[in-house]
Amino acid sequence: MRRYVLRRLLVAVPSLLIASLIVFTLPRLIPGDVVQLMLEEKAYGKDLEDLRAKLGLDRPIHVQYVDWLGAIGRGNLGESLWTRQSVLVELTRRLPVTVVLGVMALGVAILVGIPVGVLAAVRQDGVLDFVARSAAILGLSIPAFVMAILVILLPAIWWGWTPRTRFVEFGAAPAAYVLQFVLPAVILGIASAAGIMRLTRGMLLEVLRHDYVRTAWAKGLRERVVVLKHALKNAVIPVVTVLGLQVASITGGAVIIEWIFGIPGMGQFLVDAIVQRDYPVIQGINLVIVVIIVLTNLAVDLVYAVLDPRIRY
């Protein structure tokens, strides 16, 4: 087990280095020049060159990349080109907001997807199974941002009700702080719940056909014991692997959901930075997201090894 963990850690290091190179390069491929935007496209010649040199954008890109990696090694993600504020300080304030939204969305995906998948498998080809599969297809077909817009517009048109748009801090009202995440988290977690439900159903149906499950039935064990104790543990192993991928999906979807609902997390910060071509902010946010995804996949691998003894051996 120790050797397995060490191998996974060693694999994560080059993954982070490659991701850092992509994170650093892609923002610079966005059309538009941040220097021209800062000067409102009215200056040219010497003014542009002076500002570019002041921002450190006149150096070769590989030199900028090496300097950026060195700064990261010292715990410095740089400063915003527009506000000159520390990116790390701003992310420290916004990251907990995105984490709360992501954890709640992942909780919705697990609490809805796995139980519904189990019920659909146990009642195969029944009414519940048909409804669950239809709902899963619908959940996978409608993008989260479309559902979010509909949830905001339709109640406003029909009943004159709109979700809360003013963000409430945790210190001001803890209950209101949590409640304001419920609707965005449900919308963000529906697509993941649909995928988890379909996978849970399919894997459980396969496991229920194994000989050791038939033996459990033949021993006269109750249906709940056979399904939950004997079959579900093996059926849920691939689901755990997919959960790691769902973290990446939820993190990407949070960018748009935060912008739609006015949640001041990393997603809204990233959208503003892309519009302004604020390279240090874009790089810092994407690097944090990459680290979260890599660590999540590492945690999934460790859980996979716990659930499946063959990995340890």
C-alpha cells in the first residue's frame, strides 16, 4: 500500500508541471492585448512599450514562465495587472465560497445519484426504473447554465419571484449563507447525479448476476442485506473513480453558475479576469483548480485501493 501511494505521488508531480505550462500559455493565446486595454486603445508607440516593460510582459515568454514557477515555489501567485493586489490574498477570500458550492453540488450528486441508481437496478424495467432513466437522460441533456437561466427567468415571469442576488456573508447570517448555495448547488449537481445514477444502476445489475450474490439469495438473506452488504460495495468501486472526474466537471460548471447567481467565488473572479486579460489572475485561479483536481484524483486512487484489495496486493 505504501509503494502504491508513493507511485501515485510521483505521477502527480509531472502532471502538475505539465498543467502549469498549459495554464501559463493558454491565457496568452486569448485575442487582445492587456496593455492596449489598460490604455483604452488610445496610446501607441512609446507608451505601450513603457507599460509593457513595467508589467514585465516585454521579456521572452519562457523567462516569464520560469520566473512564475520560482514565485510559486515561494508561495507567491503574483499580482493583478489591473489592481496590483495579491492574487493569493484574493483567492484566499474567494476559494472558500467556491469550495462550499462545489462540496454541496457533489453532495447532491452522491445523495441523489447512488440511491436512485440502486432503486432503479433493484426494480429493473419497472416504473421507477423507467422514470429514473428518463430523468437521467434529461439531466444529462440540459446544460447547467441553461437550467440556471430557466430557474431564474420562469419563476420571475410566472410568479414574480427571483432568487436572492445579494450575497450574504457567513458572519452576518450563517443559515442564510448556507441556504443561498442550495439552488445553485442543486442545479450544478444534477448532471453529475444523472451520470452517477446510470453508472450505479449498470454496475449493480452486473454485480447482482455474480455467483456469490446468487449464493446469498439462496441462503435466504433479505433483499436489503444482499443488495447493500454484498453487492453495492463492489458495484460502487467504478462510481468512486467517476466521482474524481465529476469534481472537474463541477469545478468547471461553477464558473458559469457563480456568474449567473452573482456568487463572489473563483468562477466570477475568473470571468472578470478573462475579460480584462489579467494573466496573473487567470494563471493563479487555473493553477488552484488544477491542484484541487489532481489532489482529488489522488484521493480517489487511495479510496479505490481501500475498497479493492487487489490494488493493494
